[in-house]
Amino acid sequence: MMGCLRIDHPDIEAFIDAKRDPARFRNFNLSVLVTDSFMTALGSDMDWPSFSAAKRCAPSVLASCGSG
């Protein structure tokens, strides 16, 4: 099985947390789809907006290589 989620999705942090737990999704490939603009924001430690058309919201998260 495979699951993909775009980096600008509002649930991306929960998705990444799920990737970190090996017992949560076994025999599953979970991939984060990363854009060039996110990589630019990452290189500059800028905020990165997430967006959901269904929720009509745009919260932002810090694009960072931090050890969180």
C-alpha cells in the first residue's frame, strides 16, 4: 500500500508523525510530496502555509530542519 500527502496539506504534521511510528503503518509506503517553493522556504527558515480547500483555512508551520 502507498499513501502520499502534499507538503501544503494542513494534516502534514500528523502524517509525518505517523511515518515516524513503525508500529502504526506496517507494510505501507508513506511519502511526503515536496515542492520547490517548500525547499526554498526550508533553506531560509521561513513559515510555510498549509491549505485545505475543504476547510478553507491556511495555517502555517515553520519550514525547518530542526530536530523536533
